[in-house]
Amino acid sequence: MAMKKDEKRMADLTRQLRSVINQIETLRVEISRLDVLVSEYRNTITTLRNLKDLGAGKEVLLPVGSIAQIKAKLEEVDKVVVNIGSDISVELPFEEAIKQIEKEIVAVLTLRDALEKAMVELYARVEELSQKIREHGQAEATGEIKDEKEKGSEKK
Amino acid sequence: MKRKREAKRNKRQIALDFLKNLPSGRKIYYRFGNLMVEVTKEEALQLLKEGEEQNSSPPQKQGGES
């Protein structure tokens, strides 16, 4: 009876540990997705600034799919169309557009910080559960040795 | 699922607030598939509202029940 209870407890701890590890993995994927996003936003700012420096009238190549490009001319660099979410994009003056993208970067980094904090907490939980599993395993092992000793003395 | 819907609603609210505070004369575009179509502020607000209504309505059951 006690044996079954022990096994159940062990299975329960292992299940909890597996669940926490899965949560950590999910957070890790989300954090790397946010890192890619921040890097993409920073690249966008650099590209916009470069285009602004080059000025209107400059010839550029417009990608058509991933294999072809067609020539185009920069007509206006003082205005940028920025996606504000929910399929809506808005034309903004250059500096305002840059500020909007920077604001997005700050928001993404804030979210990243929160996820990282949650991950640290989950790592602590992993440590705690691992410790419990180790202790439980040891208790089980000594219990089994005790049982075997008792059985041995009964035979004698 | 619930969290995703809430995040979507938050994003919509941010877009809505942004549009409401946008000075007049700024061009606004709405994405229909691959196409970006120029819309007025009123149209954009209406499209956002419609999107919200579509999301808040319960999912329709697939297949007919006799």
C-alpha cells in the first residue's frame, strides 16, 4: 500500500517536472522569436535612415518574390508607412515613424524581460522538483533495503 | 486560446487608440490579403470594429445537424 503511494508520488513529481520543462521550452522559443523581431526592427530603422540619407530619386531594386528584382525610384523618403497592427498601416513623417518603431522595440523588450523572469522562476521550480525527486528516490531505496533485510531475517 | 484572443483584442485596441489620435491628412492603409488599400479614418475604424465583432461571435459549428 505504502509502496503504491510512493510510486504515485514519484510519478506525480516526474509529471510536474516534465510540465515545467515544457513551459521553459515554450518560453525559450518565444524569447528567441522576440529577439528576431527586435533585430528586424533595428534593421528596419537602419535601412530607413540609409534610404533617407540617399534621398529621393535614387534608383533601388524592388524585390519581387525571393528570386527577382525590378528597378524603382525612391519617390519620397520623408514619409514612411508603418504597420500599427490589426492589418492597419499608417503613413507617418520620417522621425515619427522611427519613434514608433523604437516604441515597438521597447514594448517587445519589456515583454522579453517578463518572459525571462518567468523562465528564471521556472528554473528554480525545476531545481526544487529535482531535489524532491532525488530525496524521494533515496527514501524509496533505503525503504527497499530495509524491507529486504527484514525478509532476510524472517527466513533465518 | 483565450490568451490569444485577449492579445488580439489588445492589439486592436492599440491600433484603435493610435487611429483616434492620428492627425487628419495622414494616409491609412488596410491589408486585404496581399493588397494594401488606402482607406479613410472612418473606414479603418469600421474595419477594426467589424474585426472585433467577428472575433467576439461564437465559432460556428461545422456540418449540419439534422
